[in-house]
Amino acid sequence: MSTPPPQPDPHADALARARDLLATARHVCVLTGAGISAESGIPTFRSSMNALWKDFDPATLATPQAFAADPERVTRWYDHRRLGCLAAQPNPAHLALATLERRLRARNADFTLLTQNVDGLHRRAGSTNLHELHGSILSWRCTVTARSIDPPPTPFERFPPPSPFDPAGLLRPNVVWFGEMLPEDALIAADEAARTCDVMLVVGTAAEVFPAAGFIELAARHGARVIEVNPEATAFSRFADAKLRGKAGELLPEMVG
Ligand code: OAD
């Protein structure tokens, strides 16, 4: 009896392709979303909310209008999320990206990490050329002076928290709410990285929120090869040269080695 011919293994092929692309890249730009922190236990906006907050719709809380109408409710919700982020730990996917940055730098290649996450886990994992497109939940700013602080890792004593900088001010999280502009320096850096990278690695994002999602197409239009790591297909999968279907915490360490 003859042995059957070997079957193609799409996962192994995609992994080998991704490794080749990373091994020869001169500038890797990475775009991450909530999926990379899922294995650290941080719920995404679009996943089911936990019991305490199940009656709260993030799309209606994450707006300047919601804060103006009910600052106590909005800041309580963000403080709960802030403490959850501080209690979480970077997972193997965050650590693999920090390793990738060190490897690229060691051979004089560039690395730019763009994240839509506000949880601070990339920084804690050791990534340095990092742009937090949607801000950081660990930093809060005064509504009057715009000065920022990183509050201690304990719940605020009063809601809404009073500003330490101005008696008339409140503290609000330094995150980008729906309808607000992204930080200009992060936008400029992201645009530049998307235009100049030769590999765009997209991890754990549904890529439905613009302008962040637009950087994938911008990179592809400027000739970058696209690697996607996501258990599910997305609207941007069509740009991907290597599609890795699975969890970031398992696939990124395999890819980076
Ligand atoms: P989403 O919640 O829209 O998408 C999360 C993606 O992660 C999905 O495509 C999942 O398939 C994928 N995913 C889930 N588990 C994963 C895992 N273990 N490994 C890899 N991928 C996994 O989150 P974002 O795309 O980040 O904006 O959402 C973008 C923005 O929309 C957020 O930053 C926020 C939100 O509204 C603002 O707050 C302005």
C-alpha cells in the first residue's frame, strides 16, 4: 500500500512565511488591539462585561457627553477597569513583542509598536518604541489644567475624583473617548511608521475603529507585507500575506522564537 502524499499544513506554512518576513525585515510596525490582552484576563469592550458592570454599555460610557452628564458613574467604571489593568500581568504575546524589538534593534532594524489598548501591558512587558493611540487608563488628567498624574494602585476615595491641581477640576482618565481626537504625536508617528515599514504585524484587533484600522491599509499600499494574528478573520485579512489563526499568547512566541 502506498503512503498518501503529505497534506499541506496551512498553519505551518503561515508560520514559516511570517518567520521569514520578520527575519529579513528592515522596519517592523506592529498594531495591537484588545485580543492581545485577552490572555491576561482583560475583558475587551466587545466581549461580555462582568456581573458588576453588565448593565453598562461601554459605547455610551466612553464619551465626553457621558462624563459631563454623570461624572461619578463614568469615573467609577474607569477606576474599576484601571485597577483590573494594574492587577493583570503581561502575557507571552506582550513579552514576545518586547523580544522582537530587542532583536531588531540588535541588527539595526526598526520597530514601532502601535497599540489601541489603554492597559499599559506593552510598556510593562518592556516595549519601548510604543505609541498608545487611545491613551492610557493608568494616567488621569485634570479637566481644568490638563495636567496628568498616575494615581496610586488603590481605588479613588471620592467619585468623581477631585483634581489635585485645581479646586474646580475633576480627574478623568487619559483615554480617547468616542468623538475625541487621538493624541497628535501618536498619530504622526503611526502614519510615518505605516508608510515606511516593510512588515506590518497586526495582532488581536477586529480593526473596526478608525483611524487606527486605516494604518493596515496604508502600510499595504506602501508595499509592506502584512502578517495577521487573530483566531478569526477580519475585514483586513484580505491584505495579509500570512494569516495565523489562533491565540496571540501561543502564536507570537512561536513566531518570534
Ligand atoms: P475588539 O474587541 O474589537 O477586537 C478584539 C479582536 O481580538 C477580535 O478580532 C478577536 O477575534 C481577537 N482576539 C480575541 N482573543 C484573541 C487572542 N487570544 N489572541 C489574538 N486575538 C484575539 O478590540 P479592538 O480591535 O482592540 O477604542 O478595538 C479597537 C478599539 O475599539 C478599542 O481600542 C476601543 C474600542 O472601541 C476606543 O476606546 C477609542
